[in-house]
Amino acid sequence: MRPITTLHLKAGDILYSQGDRATDVYIIASGKMEVYHDEQSDDFETDIRQTGDILGELAILTGLPRQVNARALNDTTLFKITSSQIQHEFTLVDPLLRACVETSITFNQRLLEAQNFTSESRPQQLEAAEVLEKVKFEVDLINSIEACEFSMVYQPIVLLNSAEVVGFEALMRWTHPERGFVPPDTFISVAENLGVIGLLTNFALSQSCQTLKKLQEQNGRERPFFASVNISGHDIGRKGFADNLAFILDENDIAPEQIKLEVTETAIIPKNKTAIDNLVAFKKLGCGLSIDDFGTGYSNLAHLKSLPLSTLKIDRAFAGDASNNHVSGCIVSLLVNLGAALGVDIIAEGVETVDDVRTLSNLGCSLAQGYYFYRPSSQVDLLDLLSPDKDSSDINDVA
Ligand code: G
Ligand code: G
Ligand code: MN
């Protein structure tokens, strides 16, 4: 039970004044309160609050000092709720609801900042429009999660020399009724900031598991395909993520060895104990860990040794450029050797031409992904593409 303090005021008693630090929110149990600005203020106005109304919540939510004064108009009884109680309650609400409230608070804060901007009115209007657009994007994203407007596409990963498909990377797509296609580079970071990335990651994981299952039913391979699923640094830092992953695998009857968690170099640097625990748990579970866009971050090579890695994906800035550019070729060669020393697989990304294939093969790459082999495709198309009835000579025609 939440402890509630009761407060009794007489007519004229001041509850709080403009500029005070806010520590509590009040609900009027009986009586009447007046909320008003300092009389010298330009926008002087009063607001009357009655039994059942809430009072003082804005300053708690925004973290700003009190923007108004509050005084009793007659004998008034208030229930007092402290900000720490509110914050505690806030941790218990549904994450979507919390994200909505947080968005609305940020929106109000930014609008306040924009209004306080004192120079010409034009930049002020521009800023307000930007804020509005940002918030609309956030609201659309949250509504789209509820309306299930996301889907997954799958890009095959092949053995470079034979073009045999061994797995695929799962990529998320968002098609909004009005915005149309929104690239993941745009919406993933917003989902991270809103705290809803976990919902998207779970979607990507369960869809990928279902696709693996269907492929296995169709192809019945002795060595099943693997799925490489992009996850965010936020997922790694979240308590219970590894258990959640184990649950999804179990629910879909997929062996952990069939899943590689694909993370960028910066996301993999553990930022807290939970992240370290999750990385250890992935390994214990048997999932692979793949570093995406390798070569573009600032990898601490000594640190790499301590990570439970299974794959390095060479960024297409190098892999797709190795046949034209000597330096890119040297970097690929270096990374292939590093992979061998660490005992991990290397996947070359962005393979687009037959020259890329030849060069990368000469440099010792064994796995590849890119438009030369396959573009990302829907589950139905992937199943069709990999159907055992399909003539394997079709493969390179897809580019
Ligand atoms: O498919 P596309 O080129 O638009 O992807 C761009 C980037 O978005 C990729 O590099 C990938 O890291 C990221 N991305 C794509 N799908 C997902 C996903 O399901 N989850 C996360 N966290 N990132 C994704
Ligand atoms: O960063 P990440 O590896 O997750 O990005 C994968 C993205 O790269 C996908 O969106 C995919 O569409 C894109 N991609 C895959 N193959 C190629 C390719 O051969 N060339 C280019 N330019 N992009 C590719
Ligand atoms: Mn990726």
C-alpha cells in the first residue's frame, strides 16, 4: 500500500510559491485551491482546482521549479504524494504508456525552451515545428508497434566459392501508411531513446526463428541455416535479455547455435555489469555473437580477445572496395588474419560484382553477403529461393 499523508489548509494558506523546488504532488480530497501566477507577470491568470483534482504534477514531471503559486480558498484537505513515490509508480507502468508520457514531457520541455528563445520569432517557430515533427515521429512509431506495421526481410549469407547459402541476416522494415518506407537507420535510434527497442528486437528474433523453422521443414538440412539478427546495445544492457532470448528460442523450438546476435563494435563494449552478464549468458546458451560493420568503429583489439565472438562482418566500405582499392584490400587481408587468429568466421559484406568475389576469395574470405548473390527478400521469397526443387544455377542471376 502506498503511504498517503493528509494535509489540512485554511482559507488563504499558501501551499507553494512560484520558483519553489517541487517535491510533492497533491490530490484535493475536499475544498478548493487557486493556482495563479505572480501578479506582476504578463500572463496573469488564475485556475480553480476542486475536490478530486490533481495539483502540482507539472513541476514534478518536468523537473522544473514551480511555475505558479497555489493557495487554499477555503478549508481544504489534500493528499500528498512524494515525487519518489511517483517515480516508483512510474517504473511499474506498461513501458509503452511510460514512453508516451516521457515523450509528452520532453515535448513540453522543448516547447517551453523554444518559447523562451528570445530573438526573432522565425527561429522560434522553426524549432517548435521541428519539435512537433520529432514528437509526431515518436507517436507514429509507438502506434505502429501496436498496429504491427513492421516486417522482416532476409538477406542470404553464402559460401564465397560455391555460392551455397548457409544462413541469412534479418533486416527490419517499417512501412508507415503515410510516411511510406522508413529506413531502420532512422527509426532504430528513436526506438532506443523511447525505451521500446526491446519490443522490436523480440519481434525480429521471433520472426527469424519462425523463418528458420519453415526453412528447416522445407529443406531438412543436416546442418541447419543460421539467422543473424541485429540487436541494439540497449538490448545487451537490459536485465533479463538473455532469459528473454532463451524463452523465444525455446518457444520456437530453435537451437541457440542457429542464432547469431549481430551487434556493432561500439554497442558490444559492455557499459555495465548487466551487459557483461548478458554476454556471458549468450555464450553459455550457445548463441553466436557477430560484430557488424567491423573496421569502422574504434575496436580495442585487446578487448576483442575477451569477448565470446563467433563472427566478424567486414564492413562493405572495405569488402566492397577491395577489388578497386589497394588499401581496402590490405585491410580485408588484415581482418581475415585477425579472424583466423581469434578463431572466428569472417563475412564480407556488400559484395556486388564478380571482381569483388574474386578479390575477396583470393584474400581468404570464405563467407559473403551482398547484391551479387542476393538482395534482402521476404520470408515467402526466401523460402522459394531456397526451395530444394529450385535449380541451383539460378543463384547468381538474382544480383
Ligand atoms: O537494411 P538496411 O540497410 O536499411 O539497414 C540499415 C541498418 O539498420 C543496418 O546496418 C542494421 O544495423 C540496422 N538494422 C536493420 N534491421 C535491424 C533490426 O531488426 N534491429 C536493429 N537493432 N537494427 C537493425
Ligand atoms: O550494417 P548492416 O550490415 O546491418 O547493413 C546491412 C544493410 O546493407 C542492409 O540494409 C542491406 O540492404 C545492405 N546491403 C546488403 N548487401 C549490399 C550490397 O551488396 N551493397 C550495398 N550497397 N548494400 C548492401
Ligand atoms: Mn547488420
